[in-house]
Amino acid sequence: MKTFSLAAAMAAALTLALGLAPMTTAQSAELRILAGGGIAGPLNELAPQFERAAGHKLVIVYDATPGLIKRTQSEPFDLAVAPREVYADAAAKATFAPGPDVTIARAGFGVAVRAGAAKPDIGTADKMKAVLLNAKSVAVLPASAAGAQVTKMFERLGIAEEMKAKSKAQTSPTAIPQAVATGDAELGLFLINVLMAPGVDIAGPFPPELQQELVYLAAVSAGSKEPAAAKAFIDFLRTPASAGVIKAKGMTPG
């Protein structure tokens, strides 16, 4: 009974925070959201909360940056919560309604090892370089904005060619920690929030001189039939309650 009361109280608080009146069935909308896989953790937890508070249904389609760019031009959608690289593409940018992009979250990069394995010292660029050169294999996701930043890091260290032979390309963000957990790859290099998964330990973040951030922005589609509801979800993602969830999932809000 207490659990039910707490859930009801949270829903009521979210409704008040959003300035939403209780929705009727006729007023409810179905929103199709394009999103980067790296922010799936927060969105998967926040989506049901918004649905309960606002009365809308959310359909979230996750993809890597190249796929998201294609989807903005080939599929109907109401809004996107995607890496800023998506909005940097001119053709994709043209599919969004005029107005500033809204920053939802940021995430830094790190290195994961199999749970219980010795954690390598990656505290400086030189130490990071040595660890990567000594590693037998690394799990990466090159077909993504985050993966592209990892590749740039290899280039900055002058080991791009050496890492090609060691790299095991994965098909999704969650596949990276899975590959490390099963022993298919010795190291996993990706966003720290994604690497926080069962079966792996975080060896540490990239050293300061190599650290980068992947920034997730939100914007409403120019073709959305429910722009008010889409904007309400973006506003919801920027509430203090949502910021707490984003932070708990290993990302920096805003």
C-alpha cells in the first residue's frame, strides 16, 4: 500500500512540475522518439514516468548516429534526443522545427575490464597508450558518434593502425560491456554510463588530456503532429527529478 501511495505521489509531483492537467483519452498522443543508444538508460526509466504523468504514449527508437541521421529524413518522428553530431548534419538539421537545441545530458568516456580482472593504470596519456598497445583486444562501436571519438583518441595517441587489428566492432552500445563480460574482448572503450553494466568493472575514465564528452540534445521534428506534447517531454527531461535520474545513470544533466 505504501509503494502504491509513493508511486501516486511521484506521478502527481511530475504532473505539477510539468504544469500538466490530467489527460483524457481523447487528448493523449503517441510520440515517436529517435534517440541515441548511449542515453537509453535514463530514457527507459523516465519514459514510463512521463507516460503516467502526461497520459501520452512514447515509442522510442534507438540507433547510432549514422542511422539516426538517415531516420530523420526517411521516417516520421516527433522529436529526437540524440548526439549533437546528428544536428550538425545539414540534411538532418533541416527536419527539425526552428529553435535552439536543448542540451539534455553529457557523458564522458572510460575503459572497462571484466569483473574481477586487474584494473590497468590509465591515469595519463602515455599510460593509456601503453595499456592499449598491450591489450589483446578492445570492444568498440565505430559506427557511432561515440565510436568516432574513440577512433580520434587512437589517432591522437598515434596508434590508429595498431588498434585496427585489436578492435572488435560491436553492433550496439550494450554489446560493448557484454563482449568484455564474456571475455570476447579484453577492454571496452565507450561512454562510462554505458559501461556501467553487470559483469564488468570500470578501470577508470580516459585521462584528462584525452577525455571528451558526448553531448545529447533534444529538438522537436518540423513534421510532428503533436509538437506541444513533444515539447512537454523535452521540458520533462529538464526537470530536477529527471536530472536526478540522469545523474544516477552515470551522465551529467544539461
